[in-house]
Amino acid sequence: MLHLLRQILRTGIRTDAYPAPDDTMRVRAAQFEAAVLKRFGRAAAIRHVDAGSCNACELEINALNNPYYNLEGLGIHFVASPRHADILLVTGPVSRHMETALKRTYDAMPEPKFVVAAGRCAGDGGVFGTSYACLGGVGDVIPIDVLVPGCPPTPEDLMRGILAAIAPGQGKTAFGSAPTEEGTNGLSPLENLHAHGG
Amino acid sequence: MKTSPPPIAFEELASAVPVRRGQVDPDTWVAHCAAVREGGGRLVALWGADERAHSGNYALHACLAERQGLTWLTLALNDAATSYPSLHAIFPAAARMQRAVRDLLGLQAHDAPDSRPWLRHNAWGEHQFPLRKDFDAATAVGQPDDGYPFVPVSGDGVHEIAVGPVHAGTIEPGHFRFSVVGEKVLRLEERLGYTHKGIEKRFEGLSVEEAAPLAGRISGDSTSAYAWAYAMAVESAAGISLPARGVWLRALLLERERMANHLGDLGALGNDAGLAFGLAQFSRLKENALRANQAIFGHRYAMDAICPGGSAVTLDGAGASRLLHELNVLEDEVRRLKHIYDEHAGLQDRLLTTGRVTPALAAQLGLSGLAGRASGQAWDLRVQFPHAPYDQLDTRMTTHRAGDVAARVTVRMEELLESLRLCRLILHRMPPGPVAVPCRIPPGRRMGVGWVEGWRGEVLVALTLDDDGRIERLHAHDPSWQNWPALEHAIMGNIVPDFPLINKSFNLSYSGHDL
Ligand code: SF4
């Protein structure tokens, strides 16, 4: 136990400054009023669907929870049911064998819902293209709000894309500080984001 | 004196690993496999090909690991006779591979016990075969899924739990059907194939350069293993010999890939067993390694860094010193964490005896890679058939006999430390010089094979190039094929809540399996 505590102290807090939302990743205009988006000041819940990826996109999504990125520190967390989700994060080209499961997940989510397609494959099928087995990009199957580039997309870009989905038009300079310094005004980082963005 | 069955006329195939090829008839197909099994050998891969344009026949191929190396057997079949004797009784791992051959090519193992489709769900029809040359890759069939006939389990108080294909956590899609009494699992049946992307069809007709990025994305977490196996297959087919530095760089990338994945898994396994501290610590160390990759090789997972002809990345003195420094820091941290894991009673309690695969069962199933080594299966290509630079590295193999989650944690921990040692050795001894040569394919139809010990197990790529040097057929085999069936056994008698932990301890690839 002593070793464990010592290691925690030795490690300290390693979280990087959070990136700003990147509106250039948006593929369609915001569907909801600022008032609705404000609702996400506290928390946003993500449901992830791998629609047929090579699995490297998943490595980067998992990295979002390592201490450097600490996505949960933003109040954004992954949930086990689409019914509790605000954001659908989709990776991979959509394989024909995953088409039904993807559509069902999308349909099961309550409004307002946002779809973030992550990775080159999610854009247009990537190296796997379109074929008897692949339907191409996620936008060919369900409506998407944001497309995050990269193969795989970096964790920073995933964060920028997720934030662009729920906090569009906030601008890069609008973003609050890293959680190491956060908390002084009693607001969560996402709330800070909204506060700074006006 | 005449022996029965007749001996196979083998020819050696030029490759970085020892490979011999031979044509067989249906009787020798079975007899040779039985003899290999008898001698302690294994089935590595089994696949089919439409070679009608070349020879008028379909071909059924198998690669076997024997003491002297890899044996590649080919059995010719034709439109009049598309069935062949099943190998499932000799190698249980063959069963699913044969079902996949049926789905993709319409070649049927005539005495196989399970006639259900395996990779085919609804993307194509029962009488369509995507890997036949007359099947157009753009064909959009898509039919309603009529439901897969899972094996029913009945009995007092038995009920079923169906999970997937979409899971609660961030993992790949697959379906698990549990039959349970109370919390205890009586039986697990897996259904895979959800991520089938038609990868092997997509390879057809590509040039060797065009195909390289696709090969590196068959299972993204093993990009270096696949890229190397693919490049080795191309070099084997084309008779290309590599500059030494290019090969040493590949080994550096492969060992770093092993390190990164083991770091990630060790954290996730700690977490699944209730020690969130482990995830925070190990995921931080993994992130450090990925950032170093980005800084030095231009990509966090070093995708596309290995290419036919050598390596597409270089390493200068400053990069090497940075890596060496980070390896030293990492080793200290890993040793500290290993000590904490070893001493943590609560953690060990969750890991010990959970999800056991005994050495006897592992041998029967032909378990591969790290999961195999954790169940006493002492196979590691880096040790048994060490191609350059492993022939100069004297890799230490780690095995364990307990076959439980704890053993798979221990093997990862030891292999991680060994990879750290290997990386240091490579950085100190890597020869200077060019890292790649032009990849020229001589004219004529050619075959090649690549076989690489990735972090999960052995990755095999078998390649046929056509007269124009384009890909006629590429088969990529992931070690998950051998290990998925073992998971069905490992969970038996355990409780449902332990499934995520047991599943993670194997950490098998869906994408690499579904292709
Ligand atoms: S975008 Fe790249 S990393 Fe992501 S699934 Fe596609 S090939 Fe894999």
C-alpha cells in the first residue's frame, strides 16, 4: 500500500491543457439553440460504436481517459446505453454487418443527439472503401454533425471534435484552463467554456 | 520400399523464415496434418483461393508449424469437386477457418460437424462467394439477417444472456451468448464477423505499394506486425534482400508495439480487477511511448513505417538517445508497478485461478501467442525461427503453466521487460547504412510468405503475385483465430461479471479475424 501511495505522489497530476473545440470539423450547422447546448454545462454522455474499424481508432478513444487527456475531467464520460447518451461517437467504415446495429443505436438515443464520426474511414471508408462488405463512411448511413480527421485521429483532435459537436461557435480562444487550475470559480471546465464563449 | 501415403515433393521457398511448399492430394492432406499433430506441431492458417485462371483449379492452402519451420500445403480442387476432407478432428482450430473458406469461396469440408456460416451474416447470399474471381467487389447484395442459429442450452434454471455486437465499453463489435445458472457461466458461444470489411477482396489487383497501407490496417493495434509480415511476404516473393539497418529498425518498431500494447493491457486488466490506480499509471506510460513514436517516427502507432524493401522511417543519433533515455525511465517505473501488482492481495485474488485454460486444453486447441505461452505452449517465432535481427538478439521466452488471468498478466509483464531489453540492445547495436532498397518485382507469377511474432501472437501473410506483379491473392492470418475458441472454454464455470476481465486478458482482435 505504501508503494502505491508513494507512486501516486511521485506521479502527480499530468493532465495537459484541454484543447478548444474545432468548428472546422463540423459538417453541418448546429441543429440546436445555444440554450439547449447550455444543458451540457454539467456533463455530456458518449456512446461509442465501432462500426467496423481496424481497432486503432479505439486505441485513441481509450487514450482519452489516460491522465494526460482526462476527458472525464471535462464532465464528458462514456455510457453503457444509447438511451443515456447525448453523443454518438462512431469509428470505422460502416461494415454491412454493422449497419443495423449502428442504426438501432442511433434511433435509441434521445434528442438532442449529436453524431461525431471519427477517423478517415468514418469519413469515406478510408483504405477499406466501399464494397460488398463496406458501406463507406458513417454519413452514408446516419446523419453526422462532426467529422474528425486522422488515421487514427489523435486524442486532441477527438476532443476538439467532441467539443465542436456540443459547444459549436465557442472559438479556440474561448476555452478554459486545465483541471489542475480549474475550480477557482466553481464551474466545471465545460461551464467555463460556455461562460468564456459568452 | 513404398511408403503410404506417398511422400510430398517439397520445395524450399525463399523467405526470412524457413518455409517449404508442397502439393498434396486429399489423402496426404489429412495424413501430413495428422503426422504434424503427432509430432507436436500446429496449424497456423488455412485458407482458399480461386486459381482457375491460372491452373483451372481452386486451391485449399494450409500452413503448419513444424520443428524445422513452416510447411505450406496446397490441395487442388475444381468445379467438379469443391469439397475436401475436414481437419477439425486433427486441429480443432480448423473448424472456423473451414467455415470461412465455405463462406468466401464455396469450398466445403465434407465431413465438418458445423455447417453454419461463420463470416457471412447478411452482406452476401449463401450461393455467392466474394473471393471467387468472377464475384465483382462492388456487388451490393445485402439481405435481411435471418438470425443465426445459436446452439440452444436447456436445463433447470438455465437462462441466456445475449451481449453485443455493440458493447458498453470501447471495444470492437462481436456477439456473446452466455448460458448461465445464477451467475455461473455454463457455456459461451461467440459470434464474430461483424467487422468483415472485404479486406482480402480489396487486396486483389493492387500493386505491392498500394497494398502496404491496407496491410498495416488489418488489425490496427498490430500495425507493425502486419506491415512486417506483409513486407516479408513481398520480399519473399520477389527475392529482395534487405539492408541491415532497415531490418533492425523493423524490430525496434515491433518491440515498441509489443511494449505499448502490454502497457495498455496491464493497466486495463488492473482496472477490470478493481485497481483504477493501475490504469492511470500504465496508461500514462503507454502515452509517453506513443508520444515518443510521434516525435521520432511521425505517427503515434508508427503506421506505414515498415514498407516492402525496408523501413520508411529513419532514426538519427538524437532520436536514439531520446529513446534510450525514455526506456531507462520506463523500466524503473514498470519495475515499481510490477512490485505493486505482485504485492496487491486484492488484485491477485481477482486474477488467480480466474479464466483458466490448462496446458492440455491449450495444446489441443493450438493456442497461440502470449495466451498460449501463459498456458504452457512454448512457441515464440523470435526464439524458434529467429530471422534477422532476432538471430543476434537471443530473445528470452516467457512461459507460465497456470493459464489463468494472473498468468497472462505475468507473461505480459515479463515480455514487456524483455522488449525493453531488446529495444536497448537494438538501439546500441543497430548497424549504420541505408534503411530501404527499391522494391522491384521480377516478372512472372510468384508466391511468398511472411511470419512474424506480433504482441498478440504470430501473424502470417501468404501472398501470390500475378504475372504483372499485382496481388492475385493475399491471405492474412491473425493469431486470434486460434485463441477465440479458447475464450469460450476459459469462461466456463466463472461468473458473468468476470467476463470483461477474462476477455481483456486475451485481448483478441475482431478486425484481424473478421477481415
Ligand atoms: S481511420 Fe485509420 S485507424 Fe481508424 S479505423 Fe480507419 S484505418 Fe483504422
